[in-house]
Amino acid sequence: MNMCIFCKIINNEIPCTKVYEDDKILAFRDINPAAPVHVLIIPKKHITSVNEINEDNAEVVGHIFAIAAKLAKELGVDSNGYRVVTNVGTQGGQTVEHLHFHLLGGRNLGWPPG
Ligand code: AMP
């Protein structure tokens, strides 16, 4: 098993502030929040980034977005708006090599991103 930092969080070897979990995905608060609401949603099966998504493993991405919508409602950002984003590779700003979607909200989010 690949033991990246997010795999260790999934395995309860590193603590997190969990907001949702099921057999396929985990959502937890970002340790360094960039907005009042900043949750990371990750697949439990290790996928490095969008670069590794294919027809065989893409289903979990739809599930992640369904839960992102549910969490946005629960966290009170659905009506004002929010962003779901994933960074890929060095120029994309990815620092953890385990696919993760940032759910950001609670303030005006600039566009384009830096
Ligand atoms: P990215 O830069 O897109 O790869 O996002 C990685 C995110 O993971 C950053 O926003 C970090 O603050 C966050 N992060 C790193 N380690 C932890 C951790 N142990 N618990 C929660 N969030 C973390």
C-alpha cells in the first residue's frame, strides 16, 4: 500500500477533523484553511492525481462531487457559492500526491486563481 500522508489519514495513523466518511471516500478539514470553509475530499483508494483518472476508476469522482454538494449544504455555503477544485502537478500547485478536491467557501473567491 502506498503510504502517502493522505493514506495515513485514511488509516488513522495521522489525525484529522473528519466531516464525512464512507467506504469509498473521506472528507476532512484542511489543516491550513484558505477560506472559512475548507474541506478536502479524497478517495480511499490511492490515486495520485487527475492524471491517473480513467474509465476504470472515474466513478469515485462523481461520488466525491455528490458528497461535495451535500457538504456544501451542511456547511452553509451552497446558496452564496463555493468552489470545488483539484490541483495537478507542480505547476498546478499540487503538494500532496493523492487525489483530493478542495471545497472552499465562506468568502469571495478570486478568479483567475493565482
Ligand atoms: P494541494 O496543495 O492542492 O496538494 O493541497 C494539499 C492540501 O493538503 C493543502 O491545502 C494542505 O494544507 C493540506 N494538508 C496537508 N497535510 C494535511 C493534514 N495532515 N491534514 C489536513 N490537511 C492537510
